[in-house]
Amino acid sequence: MNILIVPDSFKESLRAIEVCHAIKSGFSRVFAQANYTLLPMADGGEGTSDVLSYVLGGRWKQVMLHDPLMRPISAKYLLLPDATAVIEVAQACGLHLLTKAERNPLLTSSYGVGELIADALAEGVKHIIIGLGGSATNDAGAGMLTALGMEFLDAQASPLPQGGAELINLQQIKAGNIHPKIASTTFEVACDVNNPLCGDKGASAVFAPQKGAKPQDIPILDQSLAHFAQICSQHGYPSYQNVSGAGSAGGLGYGLMTFCDAQLKSGFDMLAERVNLSQQIANADLVITGEGQLDAQSSMGKVVGGISRLAKQYNVPVIAICGSVDSYDPQSTIQSSAFDVVMPSIQKLDSLEQILTNAHHNIETTAMNLASAMQLWQGLL
């Protein structure tokens, strides 16, 4: 029996490869002779680099750069053998880099993302994959672009300070000093949201509150992004503000499309293509996937939804082992019928801290119990 184990990470507890090992450990106690293929997955956000490193190899590079509040930190990105760099924006401007009290998208900057890109260009890469997700910023990539040589000036021809609120003062854009290798580099952006740059469904209204914005900050940030896009248009740049995904990562999607000619793609689809996921599923007798919480959002570009769709295309049974299972949205495509089995892994009521700490044991136990049930069923046939 060929078993493909292809989960997402369980946020705040286990990386995707650790979930793979927990599932295999449980299943192999019952089906010791099965052929197991471990394939950690991601949707373009956190863990994307780890997945590609596991499957494709490459080397990690550590870089000194600036965090969202322009303090020096060390971050890493992945260099693949085919002159491709894989950058996760959260490494440079991630929310996890700030304490709760420090989170303020009026002030935070994506400058460090530009520093990572510049370092990758110095390495001679021709293709850059950027994973959006987990950012603490709302500056449309202005900080990133400043680090790459763009100049954003106010009415006095002074450089704008860093931060999303400063974009309202933009009057002039100078691109003469932008990094010369930008134009000859292909940018592929993994994006799992479809929000535009501005408006009720834009970056500020939807995502800024979780980045520390207060209710009174939202109109300021939204107006600043709208003004930024208006000035970009006046300078002859394409009007991408209403494109699906432009509002991702606080408008980084917009900045990358506008100034780097980036292509925004589904993060899951991009990774699935890179790791030849369709063929891996076609070769399997059973697919086991999972994530921290299965809910109505799981069909919206997330790993488990994509795995389910591919498995059904090839008529391969698919099991989902999840930390918890929320009620399904009747209008969602991610119904329980999308999986042959959906199983929460939490073994008993406990504090969130203990549940996260026991994630490996819980997943392992659930996998073993599922395998035992399968074995029992086979014996009854």
C-alpha cells in the first residue's frame, strides 16, 4: 500500500514535516509494511521555504536586515539550485517579530523584504518566489521598494519616513536608482487571499486590525494606500489596486505587481506544481492530509482543500487529520464529503497551551487509531 502523507503545518505547534512524522509514526504501528511518502506542504505563507528545501534541496542564506520597526535582525531565505530564491516576507516584516504593544501598521515597514531581495539579486538569481503572509505592515511595499533604490518624496522633495500612514504625503516617485537587476528578474508571488488594495475588503479594513491598528486608524491607512496608488498612476504605473490579491500582506502584492512586474498566483497551486503533487497523488493508494483547524476557510486556497480536490480527481481516498474541526459552511465547497474521513486529533479537553504542547502525541495517536479501524474493516470484508 502506497500512503502519501501531505499535511500543512499545525500553526503554533508543529511544522509540516513534523506532522508528517507524527502521522507516519502512528500509521506504521499498524501498517508497518506500507510504503510511506512524506511531502510537507504549504499555501505560500509560513513554511513555504521549508517545503521547497525539503523537496528540492538548495541552501539557506542568513542575512542581516531591518525588522518592521527598522531594528537590526538576522533572517534567512532559500537559494534553490536553479538560480531561484525563495523569500518569505514574514522573515523580514513578520508580525511575530513584534510584541503585542509594538504592533502598529501606521509605523511598520517592509524595508527588510527589499533587503532580502537585494541580497538574492547579488547572488545572481534570475527568479524570485515570494511568499506573502504573516506581515506586520500596511505600506504597499513602499519600504521594500525604498530598500531597492526607489525614492518616494513628499511635497518638499524629502524622502518619506517609513510606515503606512506616511504614504498620504507622497507627491513624487523617482525610479532612476532602482536596483538594475529588477527588470531582468522574474518575480512569482504566492498569495492566498483575493483582497484588493483599498476599500471595505482591502488591506487596511480586513487585515490591519490584526496587525495592531485601532478602529480610528483604518480610514487613515486606507486613504494612505489609495493616495499611494493614485500617485503611482499619475506617474504612469499600471492601475493594479483593484486586482485580486493587491491587498495581500498590507499591499505588498500591489507593490510587487506595480514595480517588479510580479505575477500573483495561488500559493498552493505554485507549490503543487513545483513538487509534482498531482503525480504523487496519482501514485498513491491513500492520501493523508491535515491542518491545525479545518473550517470554512480551508477551501480558500488552503492546503487541505487543494489536496482534497486533487485526490478526488484521481479517485484516491483522502483522510484529514486536524487539530480541531469547526462546523462546515453549507455554502462552502469544503464539505465532509470532500474527504473520506475527517478526524480531530485532540484527545481530551485541556488548556490551549497543553493542546499545542501535545500536538505530536495527539496526531500520532489519532493516526494509529485510524489505521487500526482500517485494519479492522479490512478483516470484516
